[in-house]
Amino acid sequence: MSGPTVYLQPWIVNDIRECYFYHTMDVPGYGEVQGEWDLRGREAQYLGNVFLQGKRVLEVGTASGFLCFYMEKQGAQVVAYDLSQDQDWDMVPFSRIDEERARQMIRQRKEHVRRINNGYWLAHRANRSQARVVYGTAYEIPREIGDVDISIFGSVLLHLRDPFLALQRAATLTRETIVVSDRSSKRFRYFERVARKLGVRLPIMAFWPDYRTCEPHETWWRLSPSLVESFLCVLGFEETRVSYSTYQHKLGKVEGYTVVAHRTRSRRD
């Protein structure tokens, strides 16, 4: 287990107006709060139907804690890991955006993260959660967290400049399984279906930012499931499976995939 400094003491947040919720969720004492995504009823599919009871889980990118609290209810001991306003979001450094505008965007992003953190702590207290919380970047996951059975990356890798490094950092702590859920696309799925029929994988990594529009500024990649599988196989998680589902976003239905990868090779530092 960790030393006394790696985990945060719970924050007391009572004002829901100071919160932002990434997921639509039912918060005891507050009712339903609206978020960008509504995964209710599809939590198990999103997490690849992994067995959670009695498992120690690292959730990278917990946001408002919706999946964190769900996993606790399934009997998991959860370490919730995320950015705070003290860390910088991996924003795309568009050269067409002037320095003052770039600084303003960074300030806005930090304020957004602060409100997401507040939402987590309000829901943490309302749910009487026992989850422990650590803040930091996905590239510097503290070893003091200790070993976990499962690591979860829910819609995180697409926002990272270096998704492989984030997986590598988590892999050093993970004994059994890594789960990656991300957005899919019809084009990727078609190509992957054809490739699988031929008995091959088709790793695709599409660079998403458009220099002409300077958007999106917080998303880097579209990653195919085969690419994620290849990343994880390199890291010693060679037994993989992929599933697909459709999830509700505030702008409509979105197709996503989940890669579940089980460790088959011993860990390396």
C-alpha cells in the first residue's frame, strides 16, 4: 500500500452550482444531474463485462466518478485517478492561436477541471464512497498507489498526446487486466472487420486536430481497437477481446468499443 501522502483527504463540496458532471448520474440527495454522456444501464458493457468483485481497480480519468461508484457497488476497491487544476491538460498547441488566447484557453480548461473535481467530491460524499483519490497526469501515475488487479481507461487515450506512455505507466502497476474504452467510427469498424476476416489486425491512429479550424484543441487521436490491442500486447497483455456498443451523448448516439486485455507476460519496471 501507499505512504500517507499519495491519497487526498476528501474535499467537502456542498454547492452543486460549483460542479460540472461529465456523466449523467443520480446523486443521492440531489437527484439526477445532467452530463455529456449517459452510460446508465450500460456500465458493464462499457467496462467490457470484467469481473469486479474483490478486485483492486485503478480508474484513470475518473471525471465525476460515475463509473467509480458503479464499480464500488460491484464490490471493487477503487483508486480514482485524474487531473486537478494543478496539472495541465494535454492541449493541442495550434500555431494559429495567439499566445494570449492560448493562455485564456488554459485558464478555462483549469476552471473546467476544478468544477469536474468538485462534482466528483460532491458525489463521493453523497454516495458514501470509500474510493481513494490521487491527482496527477496519466504520464506520472505514482508507484505509491501500489499494485492493482485492473486498470481502466474510459475515453482517455484520445485526449493524450502519448497514449502508449499512459498505458505503459499503468501497466507497471497492473497485475491482471487493462480495459480501454474509446470512441469508434464506422470507417474503422469496416476496415477492422475486413482485416479480421483475413486473420490480421489493422492498427490505425488518425490525427484528429485540424490546423485550419484549430479544433479540437483537447482531442488528439482516433485510435482503432486493433491499435489499442497492439499497444497492450507490447506491454505484456496478449490475451485480448473487443466488443462494441452504442452510448448516449448529449448530441446523439455514439458508437464505442472496449478492449479487454489480460496479462500474459511478467511485469517489467
